[in-house]
Amino acid sequence: MVDFLKLAQPGITELSPYQPGKPVEELERELGIADIIKLASNENPLGPSPVVRASISGQLAELARYPDGSAYQLKDKLQAKLGIVPAMVTVGNGSNDVLELVARVFLGPGLESIVSEHSFVVYPLVTKSLGAELTVIPAIDFGQDLKATLAAISDRTRIVFIANPNNPTGTWVSKQSLLSFLDAVPEEVLVVLDEAYAEYVAEPDYPNGLELVGDYPNLIVTRTFSKAYGLAGLRIGYSVSHPDIADLMNRVRQPFNVNAMSLAAALVALDDEAHLQESIRVNNEGMKMLTDACDQLGLDYIPSVGNFLTIDFGRDAMPIYERLLREGVIVRPIGVYGMPNHLRVTIGLPEENMRFIDSLKEALSGGVKEALSGG
Ligand SMILES: *Cc1c(COP(=O)(O)O)cnc(C)c1O
């Protein structure tokens, strides 16, 4: 029998498959209970806008046709709504796809990317799968240390990934520190600024990457429809960069990487300002519910500007995760991010947040009982 592991490209063998959040249906079968709630994948609890649903139904008759590979209408809309120049856009099957395109253009054996400790898993994945090296900079208070990142740049560095805010920590970098960093980074080093949660952030000194791309040719900003726009299941995102970089990325992009449904949905989603604002409002309210509950329970958490909260239990969080599961609440363990004592909880609808808080109280008191009976 052939050892296929030996045949695999170096770098691939080091990877392990991405672990998605447990699907609701699977857990319902396992536990034999209904009405399970999933707060594990940072999805929009409101779902997609009603306008999007209508637009998708309208597309059904056209499904035999290939989608518009150039995403002409979407780029046009992005220009009208956000002032983005079409030649600067690269569309992706989710923004993860775009992250991979950047890596495929610029990384390879002998080259490296730099990431922060506790940063989004897709950066190591795309780096290593191309045979490039990954340099991890220790975090400060779970956030990215841009000074240390700058100091770590070498001749081999091609990409620095910055998630702003970062998943799973919810931490963010200020405009001031980002600008100092961008001013000092060599122009040959690409800075990928991942703004998957940008729509949720209201901090006055939070930088809008889209406004900076014109000033920094080596800056690539990524955005997604998966979070605030509630379209995670459709897989659509994009990057905004210097046109020369977009041109290179579009050379390696599969011609029809974004499907017709997704293009149609994204187009109208951008117009539904009310749904976006409602999503943000529900998130702000839910964030307050969860942080208030943590304060009341004496639990530490990492202040988050995203649509999720990462809670520190000060000890292995897996038993709490398991107890929450038994209560029918799915959250996300983040041991793979080097944070075994934390759990990440996505902000849900008010009733889902209440259910999580009640289950958490139950899980914690159960934990005390078990600890006592265990001596
Ligand atoms: C969710 C998320 C994304 C979005 O991924 P898609 O492929 O667009 O669904 C990108 N970056 C970070 C940090 C995320 O948490």
C-alpha cells in the first residue's frame, strides 16, 4: 500500500482539517433533544435580509447558466455604496478564498508570513499549504503586537496578516498603531487587513481599511458577507487592493469561484441598510447582556468589538463546553488557538443569549457540585 502521506507536498502534512462548529442536527440526534441553539460560528442570528431571500428565489430559473465571472454588477454596486474602484476588487468564495488567493500569489517555499498568536486559523492554513513558513508573534493582552510584528520582518517575509478585529479574541488595533505600522513596513511586504467584522465596530479610533488602500499600495483589505450581512452559507467575500495586486489575484482565481446565487444576494444585501443596522443593534444589545452576565458571575472575558465574546474560565473549559452541550447550547472551544481555558460565544437573539446565560449558570453550579463531591 502506497504511503500517500509521503507523496503529499511538504507543509500539507503538518496541517490538520479545520474543525467547524458542531451542526445542530447532529447534536439533536446525539442527545435526543430538540430546540438546540448554536452560538458557535459567529453567524448572524437574524439570518439574511428578506430582500435577499426574494432575490435568490428570482435566480432559480437562471441556474443552468454560468455566473458572471467578472462580478461586474457587484463591483459596480461596491463602487456606488462604498466608493471602491472596480479594478481594485477581487471576489472570493467567502473571504477565506481571497486570503488563499493572496497567499498563492505571494507565498512559496523559502518565504514566510507573519501572524499574531491567537489569530484566525485560516492564515496558518494557507501559508503552510503553500510550503511557506509561519512566524507567530506573541500577543499582548490577547491582541496583536504590531511593534514586535514589525521587528520580526525579514527578507523572507511576504505577508503580514492582521485581523481587525481578530477572531477568536475580539481584540482590535487602533488607527494610530495601524498607521505607524503601515508607515514603517517595507513596501515589498504585503499587509492583509482582514475586516470580516468591520460593520460591527463603532470605536472612534477604529481604522477603516478601505480608506487607507489608496495611500498604501501594499495594503490588502478583505471584507465578507458572512457576518453582519448574514450570508455565511452562500460563501461570498472580496478584497480591495492596488489594481496590480488585484490583477495578479484574478489570474489565479477560478473563473467562476463565486456562484450566481451569491452574487445576486450580495448585490441586494448591500442595499438593505435597515437589515444591517438591525443586525448591529441586536449585536450591541446581546453583547451587553453577555458581558453583564459575566460580570455578575465573576467571569473574566476579553473585551470584544465583534459579534462574539470570549470568556475565560481560568481552568480547562472543555467540561463547561460539554455541560453546555447537554443543556442544548453549542459554543466554541478554542484550544486550537492556544486558549484551552476560554470558550467563544457568538452573540445571538435576546432569547438565545438568555438561554446561554441560564445554561452557563447551570453548568457552573454543576461544576461546583462535582468538584465538591470529588473532594
Ligand atoms: C468569519 C471570518 C472570516 C470570514 O470568512 P468567510 O470565508 O468570508 O466566511 C474572515 N476572517 C475572520 C477573522 C473571520 O472570523
